[in-house]
Amino acid sequence: MTENVWSGVTSCFELRKVSVTLNGNQVITRGDVEVRKGELLAVVGPSGAGKSTLLRCLNRLTEITTGEISFLGVPLHDIDPITLRRRVGMLFQLPVMFEGTVADNISYATTLGAPAKDVAEMLIKVGLDPSFANKNASTLSVGEQQRVCLARALVNSPEVLLMDEPTASLDPANTRLVEELMIRLKNEGITIVLVSHNMAQARRLGERVLLMKTGETMGTFPREEFFRDYGEEGNW
Amino acid sequence: MIWDWMVLIRVLSAVGLVTAVIVLTSRLKLGLVSEMAQAMIRALVQLTALALLLSFVFQMEDFAPLLLVLAVMLAFASLTSARRVRDLPNAFRVSLVSILASSVLTITVMVVIGTLPLRGEYLIPLGGMVIGNTMNINSLALDRLRGEVVNQTARVEAALALGARYDQAIAPMVRKGVRSSLIPTVDNMKTLGLVWIPGLMAGMVLAGADPMEAAVFQIVIFSMILASGAITAVLSTRLMSKELFTESHQLSYRG
């Protein structure tokens, strides 16, 4: 764990001069950002700015080309990617269900070696009735599936959750439920990095806001300062 | 086979029949004249060349030419299979290793237990049948694996994001690849003798062999094909799985 000498806040992730080139295209040209431990950082910016790629670099689903990322002071390359991904969970824009029941999905991490968790307890944690356990996962609504994805990720007891537009395909009621869950998890001490194109959501949830434009991190701002300068319309 | 006038008359009769069909199709304007003529000529040339080669190889007492013929068959089979999935990384190497290992293992077991006589006239045609069918199964397995990975990239990455190793993340796609590649062979075995009489048995019966002996040989060859096919499907999908990921368990193949 490293103490940030300037702010006195413990860093969760530190990115220095990060660039990512995919298939010859430089998706991230310069990434310099600090994610503080225990915060909910909203990442905003226009489409194609590199927000999702940046998120995928944090659990090494995508490899950085140059620069350095550290997690709790340890360079990412010194951490086994399997171990890293168990500590840094991820939720995608579209929920992905594995074949089988809801219980099979929630127990997936257990089959990989994570300590067993009570399925009913996990379902209650994400606001679903325990009777969902034996349902075929593919028959659930998108909103229910996204909450099962969250329960599935929580079985690993992650220290960080990376969320890539997790409510983009949900209706307002399910969006509200997932947002409430995010706040609860953040209050439990989980660091959350949330990519969102929904500025109102970024304002509701983000303690700080990271702005990305054309592959570059433009800076991290306290919520009030960011929305005072840029508004909710995305006038960047 | 002795080349006498009767043989020549038989071949010419068959060619004459095909020529008549070609003339008929040209009148029907099916657009198949050129292709049928080419196929007929190629079949004549290729099979005559094979017959000459086999006659030559069988006369030799050395095993080296036999092994050379089998090696050429293996190389062509691997090349054909790899071309089917040419955009997959290292498709030729994966196909060669899988087809080679499974064919050699199956043929060796059959020779060791005495089911397959260690003579050219058995090894070459039966080896060719095993290698050819193994090639088909290898192509089907890799093609299905590719399709599954492309269609289910999100599932693979969701599993990786939960801390799965690459082989755990791709396991459902590997299973589907192996299963679907073996379906035609298993279905063929189920309908053996009911729906169709396979080439080897038909050939032996036509050549005057005892039908029971022909049936036993056919069972042997089908068992070899299934065994070799199952081994190659398991091996090639597993070897290819490794090629689709980086050492950090990142999916590098995107189709």
C-alpha cells in the first residue's frame, strides 16, 4: 500500500504515462491517473475516448503497451493475472450468463477455487429472491441478469469493482437498484471505478470524476468542480 | 492387377458412360460439362499414379518408402485441415501434431495387437483412410472451436474476469468443438450396415472376400477412425486453445 504524499490518501491504482495500441491503433495515448482506495471514481468522456480500454487495463484483460500501472503500490506485472482478477472484479455493459442455473453462475468463482458462499445470501445481497437460485440463468430479464453478474463477482470478495456502463442496457427501475447496490458496496469499503456515459449518473454516484478525451486522461476532478465547469450535458 | 484387354475394355466402358452423361448434361445446359470432364480426368490420372506408386512400394521390401508415403499423406492432411481454419494462429502446426499423434498411436496399437498386418498393402490404404478421416474430424473440431470463441467472446472474457485460467474460460467451447466434430463419425457407425455399406467392405465383397471377414475388417477400420478422431479432436482443440490466449490469460484471437 502506498501513501500519496500530496493528498495523504492511500492509492488503489496508479497509472503513469500509460499507452495502449490495439491492432495498430493507439487507443490510449496518455493515461495518468490515481484511483484512491475506497472511492467511487466516475470515468466520463465522449465515445471512443478509451474509457473501457482503460478499465480493462486495470484487471489486465487488455495489456498496456507502454507506461506503468500499480495496484496498492505493486506493479501490475508483478501480480499473477488470475490473482489480480479475483481481487479486482468486473461488470460489463451487457450481462453475460454462463450455461446453467443462477446458482451455477453464482458458484462459478467457487469452482475456480474461491471460498464457497451461500447462494441465497448472495442473491439477497443484490436484491433478488433466493427462489431465483434454481432458475435457468438465460430466462432472467437483463436487469436481473446484471444483478446475478454482480453477485457472481462478489463471491471472490473483490477489493475493487470495475464497472463498464453496467446500467446502459437497464430500465430506470433496475438502474436505480444497481446504483443503490454500488453505493452500498462502496460503503462496505469496495473501491469502484465506474465508466458511464450518463452524466446524471456520474454526478449522482461519483465522488471524483475522471475525464477522458481522444485516448488521453484530461484530469481527475472533485464532483462539484467538474459539474460546475462542464455541466451535465457533456460539454467537453 | 494385370493389364489385359478385358481391363482396358472395362475402363473404356466406364469412361464412355461418363462421356455420355457429359454430352447429356451439355444439352441440359447445367454448366457442369467442364467440371465433370476435369473430375473424370483427374480421377483417372490420380488413381493410376497411385496404383503405379503402390505397386512399386509394395514390391520393395524396405519400410522406408511405406513410411514416406504415410508421411506425405499426413503432411497433405495437415495442410488441408489448416487451410480450413487458416486465420487461426499456428493452424498447420496444431493440425500436424494432432493428426500425427492420433494416427500414429492408433495405427501402432492396431499393428501391435496384430489386428493390422504390418504389410504395405494393408498399411497404406487403411492408414490413408484413418489419416483422411482424422483430418476431417480435426477440421470440424477447429472450425467449431473458432465459431464458438468468436460468438462467445463475452463469455470467455466474463470467465477470465472472474479469475478463470484460459483453459477454464474456454472449456465449454472446447467441449462443443470436440462433440460436434465426432457426431458424423458416430452417426455413421450407428447406421453402419443399415443405411449404407462402407467402401472398404463393399470393395472386399466385390473382390470376392467372405462378407464376415469384410465386416470384421470394416469394424476394425471404423474403430480406428473413431479412436484417432476422438484423440485428434481433444488434442487439437486443447493445443489451439493455448494459441488463442496470451501468457497473461488474455484472449488474443478476435476472429
